Amino acid sequence: MTTHPQATVSIQRALTRTLLLFLGAYLTMSGGTFAGLVFYQRQVINIGLVITGGLAWILWRWRAKRPFPVTALDWPLLAWVAAGLIASIFSIDPRVSLEHWVYQLVCVLIFFLMADLQQTGKSLETWIWITLIASVWFLYSGFNELFSWYARWFAIGGWADPIPPTTIRINGGIGHPNVLALYLNLLWPLALARLIKTRAWGLRIVLGIYISACFILLFFTSSRGGWMGTAAAISMFFLLTALDHRALVQHAWAGLRRRRWLLAGGVAVILLLAAVGGFLLYRQTQHPTHAQGDPRWYIWKVAVGMFLEDPLTGGGPGMYAFEFLKHFSIPPGSYLGHSHNVYFDALGETGLLGAASFLAIIFLSVRLLARIWCKTPTGNRLMMIGNIAAFSSLALHSIFESPQWTPLVSILLAALLAQIVAQEPVSPTRQPLRAATWLPAAAWLVISCLSFYSIRAYQRYAKADFYVQQGDYQTAAEMIESAASM
């Protein structure tokens, strides 16, 4: 009995999508959130996935005799990795900095993996859909958190006082409301682009509900940076859509000018909604976790101080937390591990070398997007518009938050960036890295060795925590000293 080739392909595709769905679910519910960075068992799983996935990619490339996946962002990305390594070597604590640098290297390797898949015809669209499907978990968790909070209040106030006197900040299980807001702002533009593109009304309804749920939870995150990111994404999405369909917009505008009563009514409705929305946003900002007066500069100036102490290489990746402790007492203040500004993070922790290469990545990405936009026929830019809207939200929100340490955010950004660079193949005369087929293997080996070393030390911290819970403080202290000495 022979198996039909088409059936074999269908089975392989089904198995691949099933595995990807399981991976997306794991990253969403556990490994890609803040919990995946701090809990020992999940770190072990994450490291195993990175090492196994990297090895599988290398072997696949070796069997297919594929060269290094070349993109228009190769040199700035490699420069950024090199700057991080140099900053780690000259860091205040090289061991801790190297652990943070490994995460940076993993993110770059994931980008090249996804670019390689996209260049070989294995579309990343499947992964985008899986990311959207898996993210429903955050919507469920967020609404469950919201309804549970309100139910507790209603049990107190009842119908006599149904409106709570205070507000809530939803984190949806991702670890922090600001991160949830940032992630949702990356997702809803992608969903909106696919809602407009599809002709299936059932799918349109589902995506419409999904987008509405994202906006509701964005409001209840009470993330001011997230709200600004939402405004940036909405503005960018509709501005680019209008530019892509200029004739249609001009025709609609001419029709509105002929029906001035309709135009005036529309303006009045918009102003009314803006007033109501402004009041609701103002009330939501009255959360006790929001600092009054100077909410960010006292955090940013620590990173600026790190840069001024060592302008070339900064204090080292991951060293912001150490520097923060020098300036603020914990308690009564809150412990902060980053500057809540990705640009200040780059400047303070990696100096001019890291900040310059980081800005080069941004500049070349924007220039690449502009070139692709001009080359793409009018009316065929919808998916690109969704990606650009997501990026614009991230760029603005990153002034007030540091999302780079959330694996879910990093992986999604790698996928979106890989989708974009694949649309402009590098010319054969500009492929100096094609001979460097050893680069992925070298990066994988470095990641594997440093990850094993790091997890051995973290294992002792995890054991120390176990002994503390058992009340054996002497053994716990010995384990902590042993881990610190590694």
C-alpha cells in the first residue's frame, strides 16, 4: 500500500501546525511571560527549547546546504550583538551582563531563523495566526481578573453603590499591566489588517470581537504609555490606509462636503466621544500605583548617570538594577530592573557603541519599510500597514517602558521584522555573509555553553529558596553564597 505524496504533505503540515500551536500556548501561558524569566523550572524548559530549536535549524540548513540567511539588517544587528558583548566584558559584573547578552543573542538568532524560513517559502503567516489564537488566553485572564474584581466590589456596594470608588490595573497573567498593554498594541493592528483582508464574515466577526476585547483591556491596564501607543497605532493605521487608498478617501471627502449636515454631525459625535473618553481615561489614571509629579525622570537619570560614567560601553547589560540600588533605598521604594525607556537602557548599559548600533537598526528598518512601501502596488499594502502600526505603537511606548525582556514581545517582533526584510532580497553583490555559514552554529554553541553555566548557578538560588520555605536558613545561606561565588 503506497501513501499519496499529497496526503504525506498534509500530515506533515498538520503535525507542524499542531507543534507550533503547542509552542504558542506554552509561551503565552508560561514560558514567554515574566514567569518564564524568573522561575527556575520554566527557565530550564526555555533553555531546552532554544538549544533544541537552534540545533534543529542548524542541522536543517546543513542537510539542505543552505548558506547564511542574508538580510538588509545583517550588519547593524551583528554590530549590536558585538557592542553588547564588549559592554559585557567591561561591565561592573561581567557574569550577570553576559547572561543578559545571551538573551540578546537568542533574539537575533530567532530573527535569522524566521528570516530563513520566510526566504525559503515557509510563510510566517501561520505563526502570526498562532500568536493571535494563543493570545486569547490573555483576554480570558484579563476579563476574569476584571469581573472577579468587580464581583468583590458589588458584594460590598450592591445596587446602592454599583460604581467602585477606585480603579483596577489588569495584567492578564503576562506579569505587568504595562507589558500587557504593549503586547495588545502589537496584536490588534495585525488582527485589524486581517479582518479587512478576509472575505469570510464569520472570521470578520471573530476578529472584530477580538479587537474590541483588546481595546477594553487596554483601557483597564491603566497604562498611560500603552494608551499613547494605542493612539499612535490607530493614527498610523488609518493614515497609511488613507494614503494607500487616496482616490477612495478623496471621493468620500467630496461626498461629505456636499452633505455638510452629515459632516457636522460626524464632527459632533467625535467630539462627544472624545469628551466621554477623556473623562474615563482621567478617572482610570487615578490609580494609586501611578506616581504623581515626576513619574519617569527619576528613573531615567540613573541610566543617564551610567552613560556619563562610561560613555563608550556603559555600565554593562543588566546593570541598571545594580545602579538603581545605589540611588534609592529598597524599601520603602520599589525595586526597578530597567529604566522604563528602551533608548536610555541602550545608552546607559551599552554606551555609545550599543546605542549607535541600536539606532542604526531602527533607522535602516524605517528606510527599508519606506522602500518596500514605494515598490508595493497601491491597494496591496494592508499587511504592511498592520506591521507598521504595531511598530509605531512599540516605538512610542518604548519611551516609557522596556519591553525587550519579555520573550513574547521579542519573538513577535522578530517575526514581523523577518516578514518585512523578506520582501526585499539582498542583491548578490551585497552578500558578504553568505560565506559565513558557521555563524549560526557558533552563536548556538555560545548560547548553549553560557546557558548551562547560568542555569547551574540559578539552580542553587532555587534550592536556597526551597530551604527558606522549609525554615532551614543556614543551608539556604550556604546555597546563596555558593551560587554567588560561581
